Amino acid sequence: MADDTPPTDEELEAAVDFEVVQKSEQFQTLRKRHRSFVFPMAIAFLLWYFLYVLLADYAHEFMSTPVFGNINIGLLLGLLQFVTTFGITMWYVSYANKRLDPIAADMRRDLEQITEEKK
């Protein structure tokens, strides 16, 4: 009877040369796609965050401008920080599901196959 359980991390480490895997075209594509999303998005969000902090510190009149009732621009921009965080998270999950996970799943399947062959 064949054992259908996936290999343990220890079995995988013993069977796979991870330096070779890191140099593979698949891994390089995965890494490039991940970085091409994460780095620009992190920079954009940090710029947006620091803009908010600088406005709060140096543009008191602008930030205290009423929009409606007791709601001012500062409060709206602060709440938009949360909205932006959740938006980026949802965008990344969608991006990862479409562009990263298929490659990672293929690589994992290949590595598990190598491990099975070396048993």
C-alpha cells in the first residue's frame, strides 16, 4: 500500500538541494513576481503614511478643516489609512492567488516528488 502522506520537513530537507532550487527559473520567477508587488506597494504605503503624519504635525489648519459636522479632514485621512491597509491586503491576496501560488504549488509538487523518489 502506497503512503499518500506528504513528506515531513525533515525528509524534504534531506532530499532536496535548496541552493539548486533557489537558482531555478521557477524560483527566480516567483521571487521576481513577489518583489515586483511587495516593494512598490510598501514604498507607496509608507509615503502615504508619512504624508499623513507630516500633515498631522505641520498642517494643523488643513487637517482640522471640517468636512461635515465634527468630522474633519484629519479624521477622514486617518480612517483612510485603515481602508488602505485592508485594500492592499486584499489586493495582495488576489495577486498571490493568481500569480504566486500556482508557481509555488508546482515547485512544492516537484520537491515532494523528488523526496518520494529518494525514499
